[in-house]
Amino acid sequence: MGTIFGIPPQALFGQLLLGLINGSFYALLSLGLAVIFGMLNVINFAHGALYMMGAFVAWLLLTYTGIGYWWALLLAPVIVGLFGVVLEKTLLSRLYKLDHLYGLLLTFGVALIVEGAFRHQYGVSGQPYPIPDALKGGNNLGFMFLPNYRGWVVVASLIVCISTWIAIEKTKLGAYLRAATENPVLVQAFGINVPRMVTLTYAFGVALAGLAGVLAAPIYQVSPLMGSNLIIVVFAVVVIGGMGSILGAVLTGYGLGLLEGLTKVFYPEASNIVVFVIMAVVLMIKPAGLFGRER
């Protein structure tokens, strides 16, 4: 088999697949951040810790109750979402009229507490989580080998991202959410419980992080540090796409994941910084992000 730009096809497509996998997690996590910021104007720095919590909930369900992967896909986001409800009701709801910095500092503190609690209990070494039997193995496509589970992660991420975008941009519920961010008093005058809507929006945003954690558990080891290793890149993705832009978060997440994979092939030394270089360039040219709106 020949080469593509001097690179063996197996190596090129293998790195593109890894980039697509990373992009799937970037898209899911940045989607949750965009939903929370776009609807609540809160910069949720606890997102990485809640992603880690989702992975740990899946691991704990399997280890102590025998509940497997498929049920964990449903239960872990619900549990993380309920944690988000408590967090929003007890702490975040007091900060909505204050500067964004207060929400950022609060959620940063929550992230440190959650990560510290899991690190104290389970240490920093990763815990293995098995791939479900139905998704073991893979397919030889000729130019590369595609593991079934990694293909499933990409498809599941796409389904969730597209469904969320449709729900927010194309449905009556999404119209209420967008209206509540612009004029909550008017929306409440129509009989809609805006505080409850805000709480459920935050819960949904963090549940997306929990879902991403479950999807990540069989690929990466379940570790208290898995969220902190990812969250800075995810914030860069959100900034590039535009803070609060649902479509920007999804498209930028996948695009930057693929670009990161290509960089690992052609210039590996730059693969860890390419996202931040792009962020700097985008902020110089379009400070609101590629899909963002000036506020």
C-alpha cells in the first residue's frame, strides 16, 4: 500500500480516528459548557470534575452493585445531574446577578473539592473499566482497523450533540429557554417557572459531562485527574467556537479534535499546543469566537 504525503495510510487514518475520538469528547463537554453559559451566563469550571464524576459513578455502579455499562449510560448522567441541581439551588443561584468572575471562582472551588475528595478516597492511579461485550472487537476497513467501541463513541456523541442542538434551536422548549435568558420577567409573566427552568438547564448541562465521563471510562482509565487534564482544552474549544454558541461548540469540538490528530502525524511536537495557538489567532481576529455574538 502506498503513502499519503509520505505517511502510511494506517498511521494517518489511525491518528485521524484518535482525533475524532478526542473531538467527540471535546464536542460533548463544550456543548454542556455552552448550554450552561448561553442560558445561565455561568462559566462552569466544575465541568471537568463532573465529567470525572460521571466516569466514577459508572465504575462504582459496576464495582459495588454489578450494574453494567448500558445502565450506567442512563444512571450516571442522572446522578451527576441531581448533583448539579443541588449545586445550582444551594450555591449558583445566589450569584446570577453578580459578575461572571464570582461564578467562575465558585465552580473552580467546587472542582477542587470534588477532585480532592475522589483523590483522597481512590488515589491518583486509574481504575480500569471494561468495554461492554457487545462492543468488543473491531473491523478491518482495509486502510485501518476500527475498534467497535471507538466507533460507537463517535456515533453516540454525534447523536447527543445533534439532538441537543435541535431541542434548543428548533423546539418550543428551546424558544422558552432562549427567551428566559433575554427577559426572564416577561417569560415568568406567561406562567413559566423560570427558576425551575434554570435549574433543569444547569442539570442538563452537567449531565452531558457525566455522559461523556461514562463514554470515556472504557477508553481512558477512570482517574480523579481525568477531568483536570481535559477541561483547559475544552474551555479553549468553547472560546474558539464562541461562548454560549451550541453549534459553535459542536463543530469546533470535532474540528479541533481532527486537527489535533493531523498535527500528531505531521508535526507531533505541536500537537499539545495547536488548540491554544488557534484560540489566540481567533481571539485576535474575532474576539467573540467563530460562531459567537458580540454582547
